[in-house]
Amino acid sequence: MIKHLRIQNFRSHKNTNLEFVKGVNCIVGLPEDIEKKICECGCGQEVKRKFVRGHGNKNKIMSNEQRKKLSFALKGKSKQFFIELNKNKPIHFCECGCGKIVKNKFILGHTNKGKILSKTTREKQSESRLKFYKNNIEARKKISARMSGDKNPSKSAETRKKISEKAKGRKKSEEQKKKISKSLIGFCHTKEAKLNMSIAQKNNWKNKDRIEKGRLAVIKNWENAEYRKNQIERMQGENHFNWQGGISRLPYAPNWSDILRESIRQRDKYRCQVCCADQENLNEKLHIHHIDYNKENCDPKNLISLCRSCHVKTNYQRNKWQSFFLGKERMKKVR
């Protein structure tokens, strides 16, 4: 007669003890119960496979080597939770697939790493961020404090190299340019920001190494035939921002001669009428400039002596220079 029955290591019975009584003992069960699978961790929940999700290594003690092998095997996978019994806390691997253990879903900076997001999701993210930073001033202050000075990661040589390598050959589309222009409409830097920017620019020009690097970079660019050709085409003729309709090719008046130019220099005492530079200190003669920018008007009142650098400046902001020279002529009359 069977008095005692012990069932071990079955899916539905991990360690079951059955004791029989004198007489007839009957074990009853439905056929459907036989086909049912129960989680092998021993929680008693029904499953399709071996375990309920997250119960894989429940109540199992893993060595350090086993944990390392497990993390290496699960590299690239996401949403895997395991139990670290030494600390009695669940192990959560970074969902970007780097294989590092984290408290939350991602390591800082690994969010959506290697994932291609759709346009709608990116637009939603940008809109939500803009709303958040516009309304939350404290968050902006924290971010600026965290990224200011030497704390900014872009100041390190390694990150700058990475950024430059990724940016090589990348061109902005017309849509991106339009978005950037729209975002900058109405934007204005504060007085403090302007001061800081001006100080930084002045310090940059004081740094001799930086100036030398910039000079060498410009020379290197101009050595490239394609770059040189593109620059000339971009700044030539009608493409130039200071294009005046080709008036530089128009002829001068018949009385425009060396004698007239020399008389104007003599009248102005051989000095530039803007920076007061003497012709003796210059390696060339003073230029004669038309105040109203009309080459046919060679009236001595319309002519003035200028050095090369000041004459170049008068090609820009013409209305401003015209009013400046006319005001100077009035002052002479008053005197």
C-alpha cells in the first residue's frame, strides 16, 4: 500500500508531498489542467512558455562571471529585467543597447541612441521642449550653469574633433534654413550676452596662436581650386551683396586727369580727410574720392583725398559717408 508520494521538479509541482489514508484514495483533475503550463519560478501563474516576463532568474543566485556573461549576451536587447540577489535589486540594462546597467531606462545622453525617429515624433519633441524651456526659467538657469565655462563638453579637444568630423560634407537643406531663419526672427541678445561676446572676440584676436591657425586655414582653403572657383562665382557681379549695377565700368569725365587729382591732394595738404594719415608715411599717393559717387561730376567741391583703407570703407554704407563728407564741407565754410 502507498502511504506517501513526493513530486519534485515538475512545471506545476516543484516540491509536492501527498499522504494517503487507509481505503481508496483518488486523485482527480480535468484534462485541460494537464495542458496548462505554470511559471517555472514557482509563482503559480499560467504561461505560454517557461517563465512570466521578468521571472527568468527569480530566486536564483548568480556569480559575477554569470552576470558578466548575461550582460554580454543581452547587449543590443532592451527591456530585460533581472534580479541581483547580492543587493536584492532588479538589474536594468540601458535600452539603447550599450549593455551598461542603469537605474532607469537610459544612461544620460543615450536616449534614442541609434534609433531613427519619424518627422512627426521629432516635431512633437521640439515643440514640447520649446514650451518647457520658454515657461520654465529655473530649468534654463540650471542648464546654463551646468554647461557654462569648462563644464561644457564641447570645449574638450576630443569632442571638437568628433563634431568637426561629423559636420564634414554636411549641407543644410532649404527647409532647415527656413526654420532657422523663422526661429531667429525677433530674437535679440541681452546686453550682458553682447558684452561677453565682444570680450571673447577681442581676446580671440589677441591670441597669436589662434590668429596663425586661422591664417593657415584660409591659405589651405584657397589652395583648393574648387573652393577658389566657388568663392569667386559667389562674390562676382550680381551675386555680390554690394552690387551697384556695374557703375564701376562707366567712364570718367574728360577733365579727370593727374593735374586735377594732384590739385585736390595739395588743397587737402596731402592728408587723408578721414584718418588724417600723411602721404609721406604711406607707400603710395592718396586716392581721390567722388563724394556723390558720380564719376562724371569732377567739380573740386565733389572731390576729397582719402587713403586706400578709408577709400575702401566708403564703398559700403554710401548714404552715411555722403552725409559725413557734406557735413565736413559745411564746417569748412563756417570756419
